[in-house]
Amino acid sequence: MSTPRHQAREAALRSLYFWEIGQTDPAQALETYFEIHQPDAPEAVREFARELVLGTAGDVASLDALIQQHSEHWRLGRLAVIDRLILRLGAWDRKRLDSRIWHASFAQQRSRAGLEARGHKVVIAGNN
């Protein structure tokens, strides 16, 4: 069974995908996700997912600039939508987490999405 924070991250990623593809409001994308996929989600899951979605969507311009700055041989527009969203989410989340915690969380997301298997190499510098 996954933890509430893991559930919230997954909900945030799926909601951000809907936001990106559906060109909808981020809050509406999140609400729709929970209505359809997790109507009984605990409030803690909903709150953390909301923080992640609204924070990431609200900071997308600076996140994209950061990702592009540290990308090797990949323009942001060439990345698959899900890859770009994972990088945005991880970069935004990095701002609020201790470096050790973030590295473990981002590595897990990156591994689950198969970024490494597709040969994408992006390094986002942190305060280590």
C-alpha cells in the first residue's frame, strides 16, 4: 500500500497531465481527478496534491527555464509531456524539501516513469 504522500504525488502528476493536455485550470484538473479516480481520498492526500499542482503550475515559466538550463541535448519541447511534467514537479518540489529527501523522491519518480531507460539526462543542481 502506498503512503498518503505517494498517493498525493501520483494524483498531482496525473492532474498536471490533464492540465497540460486539456488546457484546463490546474485546480479544476485536480478536482476532476479526485472526483473520477479517488473520490474517497483522505484530506491529507488532497491537500498535498493541491499544493504540488498549484505550486508547479504557478511556477511553470521559471521551472521550464531551470530545466532547459540543465538539459543536455534536449529542448524542452522535445520531451514527452509526462517527462516534462515529472521534471517540473520534481523541480518545484525540490524548493520545499531537504536535499536528501528530494533526491530519493525524485529518483523514485524518475525510475517509475522510465526516464533513465529512454536516455534522458537532466541534472538540476541543488544545495548539497
